Amino acid sequence: MDINVDAIDSTIWENVHYYRNVDLSGPYIKEFDLIEAKNTSPEPQDTYVFTINDGFDSVPNISYIGVTVMDLKLELYPFKLGQGIYAIKFTAPIAPGSTVEFKTRYAYTNTLVPFPEKINMDESQSLLAKINKYAYSPYVISDYSLAFTGFPKAQEMELQFTNVTVSPNLPALKGRVESEALVYGPVVSTIQPYAVVPMGLLYDHARPLTRVINLERSFWLPGSGVDVVLTEEYYELTNNGAQLKSGYSRGDWMKGRYDLIREHFAISQLEFPENPAATFEDYYITDKVGKVSSHHPAQGHIIMQPRFPLFGGWKYNFTLGWSNKMEHFVHTMHNDDNVYIAKFPMLNGLREIYYDDVYLNFYLPEGSEFISFHAPVVSEDVTVGAEASYLDVSDGHVKVRVHFRNLCDSLSLLDVYVKYRYSASSYRYKLLKIAGFVFTGLASYYALGLLNLSIEQN
């Protein structure tokens, strides 16, 4: 059962230092918090509760959260307790009066909005980020700082929320430019738990807000005797950036040569990176119209141009497919040649992009047995079914379908694992069954040839 903030004991920790860094360089918000926490209870403590409320409507859009213990350089995996509430469990209890320093990193999507909403093709785009000026922590903070990075210029705006109560008696925070960052603080004062001061930051952002509404990422794993894995990705893409104030003119677009300008708020191309273990062999790109010809390889990437530039609110869907050697992704267990481990990247390596819904589809060989699935990010659900394909003779491929929500390009380096059992006898059985069907067909054809269907008159 989810808990709420009222169930958190705020007396057992003190945030001796709390430093926030908010990165606004991409199409979504990334935040890094450096925290030194002191155990103020009389008992050892091994669990710290971390709460998120930066933008007030952003909590449902949290993409991921990771924690690193600084002294040990140890990665921890927080677990969710409730909406925007996570538990960080240390490997050893922290003694009373002792401190622990750790770094949290997380991202939240679908919270940036263009301001103004509509602009002309030759104008610059500005975005509005809604942020809590203080840290929404369940524990007292004694030293607090906030920094914004990733933009050329910005200005602060006051925001009013009807459902948000501003915390009283907080020290004033005024920003200053320091080392290409907008810095607030430090404030050396006692800041009570759950401090809330809404603020807006209006800043220049020339790049599009590339958002994938739906991604179907499918891997077809063959049986014995075939060394090729087929990968196919279906994208439903949109741009969350500024809309056009007036209608689209292809002549104006070509005249301004905006397709050659990387710093523009329309999506004019996508760059799919290759790597030595996963090159795009025999790749193809199609959309609802047919084959997309506006693509080419360049510097280890496949550069793909949509049929039209995508301004704010415009949508486009397409399919990218390719093949790779199976040996790069699938290996047998050292103690059992019939058990396989398949390892694939969670996402393609596209940069400056985020995803609402991602579905990973693993098509295991016909006759195989699914054992387990593992990912470093918690999935919404995992379902196992079947789907018939070419030369499937009975139940078809075993289909493992995994659903994720709110993913972003920062997770593209993570891998997912599928474990399954597939014996050589299953492959031979399939071959015999195919041979049986072929033999039956040929025998039927031969038997039909022996029939005399002519009509004789007496």
C-alpha cells in the first residue's frame, strides 16, 4: 500500500547540506541533488526517505531515480513507497550523530511548456519550467543551494497555484549568474520540512521537445541454425515545442534552409547511432505512405528525415527495422546449453528524446519456454503469449511483452535480459513437422494427379 508524507518520521534525519542542480539543456528536466544527511535519532538508521515535488504536477511524470553513496561510490536502487516518495536503504546502518553523503539523480517529463505557445518559423523558442524553489524534503535542512544550467539566458517568473500553499517565513532566495549557471543561495538557516515556494523560469531553448507517444521495440530470436536477430521499432512521434503562429509554407522552410540548422524548434531529422556490436545491417525505414527514402549513413549514424518537419503539436509515425548477428545478443548458460540469456539495450541510442509508453516485444523461438525477465527499471507489467509467424507450425513464437512508462534517453545505455529454455529436440521437432506438412501436401497433389476426372459418354 502506498504511503503519504504524513506517515514519514521527520525527526530521525537532518539535511546538513542540500545542493540541487537542475539541468534544462534537454527536452525534459533532469535534476541532481547532493545531500549530506545526519542521523539525529538515538538509534542507528539505514533508511532515508526521499520525496519529489518539483513542479507540483510533475510527480506522475518521474522517469527514473538513482542514488550513489559518495564515499563508497556505490549505486543504490531506491524503491517506491508512494506518489513521489522513495526509500533509500543503505548497505549498513548509520550510527546516531553520524552522517552519510549521497547523490540522487532523476528526471521528469512532459512538464516543460513553450511560452508563448505559438511563434513564427524564424523566431526563437522560449520554455517555461515550473519549479519548487526549495527542496520538498521530509527533514529539516540546515544549508541549502539551488542552481540551474543548460540555457543561454533566462528570467524568473512568479507563479500562482490555487491548490498549493506557500510555506511562510522562509529566507528570500535571489538568483545570480555564476560560471554559466543561475545560482540561488547558499542559505544557512533552519528550513522546515516540505518547504514550498513556486517559481517559474522562462529560458531560451532552440531545440525541439522530441516526444515519443508510443514505441514498439520488437526482437525476433531465431531457433537453432540461424545466426540473425531481427529488430523492428515502430515510433509514434510528436513535438511538444512551440506551434506555428501562421500556416506552414514549404517555400519559406526551404528558403530559410531550416533543415540545415540544428538549433531550430522543429524536428527536421533523427540520428540513430550505431555501435560495433549492433550495426544497422539490411536496414529499412517505412511509414504509412510507404518506403522512406530520405535517409543515409553518416559518421556511425543513420540520419533519417521525416517527410515533413514537425512543429509543435505535429505527429509522425514510422518503422525502422534491421538485422544483426545473433552472437552479439544471445548466449547459452555455462552449465546448460538449452538455457539462453538474451541481452538487448532498453532503448535505441537517440538523444534529446523521451517516451510516454515503451513496449519491448521478445519473440522467442517456437517451442521455447520463457523463464524470466530482468530490467534495471521497474516495468508496468510483463505478459507472455504467442504469435504465429512465417514457418510457425503450431502455437507460434513465444511472445514476451514488457511495458514501461516515462522513459528518457538517459536510460539508453541500460540493458534488459530475457532468459528462456530452447532445446535442440524442439528445433528438430519443428523441422519434422514442417517436413510432414510438405510431404502431406506433395502426397495430396500426387494423389489428385492419379484421379481420372474425365467424363466418358456411353
